[in-house]
Amino acid sequence: MALWSLFRELHAGSTTWGVQARIVRLYKQPNARNCTQVGSVEMIRHDAEGDRIHASMTPDLYQRFQKLLVEGRTCRITHLLIKENTWKCKTTTNPQWIKLYCKSVVLPFEDKNFPSFMVQLHEFSDLTLPIPDEPYNLVDVIGRVISYQEPAKVHALGIRRLDFKIEDTRGNVLACCLWADYVDTVLPALEHNSNIPCIVLFRFGKVGEFRGEMKLQNTYHVTQVIVNGEDDVFRQFRSRMELQGGGSISKVMFSEYEQQVHDDFSQGKALVKSLGYLNGLKEVKNVWVDVLILDIDTSRDIWYLACKKCVKKVYIEGGRKMCWTCREEVFTDTYRYKIPITVWDKTGSSTLMMWNREAAALIGMSAGEVREMDATSDKGLKFVKKALLDKKFIFEVKKQETRNNTSLDFFNITRAVLNDETKELYKMKCTTDDDSTNDVPADMQGKGAELIEVSSKSDDPKGKGLLIKDAEDDPKGKGLLIEDIEDDFSEKGIEHEADQQLFLDGTTTDNDADDGSESKEKLPDKVAENQLTLIGETASIPDATYALKRKRIKKEK
């Protein structure tokens, strides 16, 4: 056995290996249980042939050899443990990795003729999305920034996200996305030198899917982003681009999706309605609602395996993945969100279905990443709940036709307001819910009436129905009062069954009249149990809720 071995010669049958190599990347990995502590120190090294291998050591061991372990420099290491590389996220294509242990020794090594392969560039056209549940390799990419968006806040994580696009020497464009502290490595160059070419080098970037688009992103702590460097890789790229003064960088306020939503609000096309209005719809229609997410149905998976061609669900039959929409076996698939959420506003509650595009944007991670997180650390669902629950969002909702011959309404979220500028525009153009009368019939506007929340079955234990009083009956001025009809009988002194029936049939009694005289004022006609009577109008509501059966109209003096 030679004293110094190449990486392709290593195997687990010995611990006395000796290698000499250049350190391509060195970084500290936080402790999984306490992110403020260093869990391990990781290295990527290449040998004289340019082959790379991953190496790992404890923080204590790193302290012993810290002066010799410097990124970009060469060194020799003896006594190594060789392990199989079974990680899903691979920093190298080598099937093995090196573990340094207590007997390992790091020795100085200087050789000016030792090759340097610090970067292994990939063409944009060669990049593909990783297959779900399959290992994937990190890549090195360089390009010139041609456009970028203002950093967006990811509230669930308390971090920022920067979206931008880079172009290679052949005119191919690649979307990129940086998270957290990585944003500050690129943003200053974009903001202060918009007329100077901004060339960005990604080292160990991850190709992933975000908002339905393939994007290059930073991952864990291994990714390194270098802007306008002076290394050979930058000089070669500049010479190939032949910029001659460079091209300008366009600042894009919104993505195409966000721009369409913003235009709808600025042009008055997007009218925000209440959930009471949405629940009362009888026809298929798109409605904007401003709601609070109260609950997520996690009784089943909030993602599904989808065909990449048609994004429809993939079924497993005979060990094969089949797409019945494409009518063929599926070889490239991906995980997509399908999240049933319970939302609420002052007029009621509804269950909406949130799909992949909006869910990925609001959560900040793809369904595949959340699923992987949930499988490894049981934190995926917790992350989703933190991102969505008890937060207000503005959604465009489409009422679909009922399915499976049921009377349940089916609501799909089709779009969402994703940026703060559009939210501020909406706030400027609308009044508060307390002042809004858009959903109240014209004949009742100005009388203090407003939509109220549909009560549940438990609110009406006697099954006698509910009584709604006008706002003028409410001493606290909080809008309509809801009372049990039995209580109203007692209050009015209507004791006899016949008089109660007259009351329910719509005829008032002596006790109802303010002046003590008999009145035969007709109340609104009774409606079915699954109908909502609201100021003389009826609207269907889901079977799961009881309607407010009656509205008492107080006789004017």
C-alpha cells in the first residue's frame, strides 16, 4: 500500500490510511438539539486527481489541528475511518466519507504543483429537480444577476428571502433563492451597484422547487455564495460574457403572480367579501376574503405524491407509480401541498382547501422538504402550523360545485396576497369590518344591522331555533344579539303553547307591541333548517352547521 492514497482507493477494511488533499470547503455544523453550539466540523477535500470526498470531525478534534485545517490549503491526514455515504444530501459524488477520530493526525503539507479544483461548475441546462425520497448532489454554478426582487419576510422563520435570476454565458436563465443571512451576501451589491455587472458564484447550492419553479437555493451551512470575486473562475466568466461595461440589473417589485394580484386590487377588480357572503353563494364564483386561519386538518397527510406533467395524484399499483390523467407510468414525481384549513371572520367560519402554490409561498418550504423534516425530526407539521395558524391572510376563493352528491360546499383557494405592498393597498382602499355594509341588503343599511356568525348545533340544545335581535336592542352597541327563542318567550311572557306558535308563525302578541295594543305584524317566513335567514334573505350553509332560523323585527314606534 502506498503511503498516500487517492480517494478512489479507500475502503473500510483499514484504519491506517493516509491522504494528502486540498480543503475545498470547511464549515461548522450546529448541534441538532442546540443550534447555538457547534455539533461537528465538516470538510470537503479533493485529491491530486480532483476527486472529492466529505470528511467530518468533532469540535474538540478540530481545536487540536485548527491551524493546519484552512480552506484552500493542503494538508496530510493519517489514521482515518472510512464510512459509506448514505446521506440524502450529498456534498460529493463519492460513495464514501471520512471520519476523523482520536488517533487521526493532521500534518502540514506544502506543494506548489498540487492541483487546485476549488470549483466544479455545472451548466444550467444540466440541472434537474431531485427525485423525491432519492439522494441528490449539491452543485457549483456561476452567473450574472439580471433581475431581483425586494427581500420578503418569512414570518414563520423570522428570516428574509431574496429571489433573483442569473444568466450564464449562453443566455440561459436560472432562478435563485437565498434565505436568512445569505441574503446579505448578495443584496448590497445589487442595491448599490445596479449598473455594474453582479456576478454570483454558488458553491454547494441545492437545486429545489419553490412556488412551482426550479430554483437554486442555499442549504444547511455548506453553501457558499461569493459575489464579484477575483479568482480565475470570475475572470474567465467575465471574459466569456464580454460585457464591455456590463448590463444593468432590473429590480422587479413583484413576481408575475404577485403583480397580477396587485393589479386587481389597485384597479378595484378584487372586492373583499365576508365568509357569510361566501357561505351564502349558490353559484360557482370567485370571491376574495380576509380571514384568520384557526385550524389545519392533520388527520391525514397535508401533501400528496403528484405527477410532474399534470400535477395530479399518483397512485401505486403493482409496485408501479401510475397517473390516470396522463394514462401512463410515472417516472418523475414530486410532493405537493393539499391542506384543508378552517378559517374565520366576524361573519362565520368555513373550510378551505389550500393547494401547493399558495401553501409553499406562505410556509416558505416545499412539501417535499416539510415531509422530509417531519420524517426525520417530527417537526414538519409543527413548522407548517407555526407558519399558518392564528395569522390573517387575504385569499381568493372559488366555490366549486358540490361533490359526490353531497350538500357540503367545496371551496378552493385560487390566489393569495403574498406581499406587504398589496396588503397595505387593500387596507387603504377598504373600511374595517365594523363599518362595512357591503354584504348587508340596501334596505337594512344604516339600521345597525350586520352579518353575524352562524351558530353551531351545540348553541341550540333545545332545538327551538335562535332569535336574532336588531342592533338597536343591543345596549352595548356591539351589533346583533343572538338569543334562544325559549328565553324570548319568557321575556315576553308568552306562556301558552298557542301563543308561542303564533309567535313562531310570524304574528306578534300584545306583549310585543310597545304601546300595549295588539299587533299583527308579519315576521319573515320560516325557512328550512339548513338555510340562513338574514334580513329577509336566505342563503345555503354547510350541513355541519345550524342556521339562525329567525330574525325578530322590532316594531317601529
